[in-house]
Amino acid sequence: MVQVLTVPIGLLTGIVFTVTQPRRPPGYALGAITTVFGVLVTTQGLATSTWADGSPAGIGDPDGEGFIGLVAACSGLFTTAIGLSIVLLRWAGPELMRLPQVRSRNAPARP
């Protein structure tokens, strides 16, 4: 459940660092770790949902536990997508991260 709060905070922090620091795509290790962590959270969320909806039902309120498992699974899927996008951006190379060069009207003509 904590991941529902920490992932958006981490994304916001990453966006701030990306805007304020030089352009450089994150590394493969960060993308791989994020992807593996997302897969782990997804499988644990799905296992919780299966356990809560199984027979006999889990402890307490099965509907609430099933919903929390679903939220965790969705959070894990989102984290997996973020990890894969980090790897794909790194694989695409620094050309994708560069801003286009804009010439002023008074700039001399290119040779």
C-alpha cells in the first residue's frame, strides 16, 4: 500500500531532477531493478487477491483484502511499465533525450 504513495513521489522527484540537471538517460541497472520490483509487487498482489477470494476466505473482510490485492497488482504493473520505459529510453540512446536546436532569426546561415 505504501507503494501507491512512494511511486508517484519518486516519479515527481525524477521529473524534477531531469528538468534541473543535464540530460542523461538513467542506466540499465535502474530500469532492470525497477522492472523486477514491479513484477514482484504484481505477483504478490495477485497472490493476495487469490488467497482472499479462495476457499476458505482469507482473514477479516475478503472483499477488502481482494481490493487491496488488486490495488497492489495495478501498482506493480505501473512500476513494471516505468522500469521498461527506463530501459527503452536508455536503449534508444541519448539522441532521443536531446532537445532540438533552435536557431534565432539573426543567426548566420549554415554552410
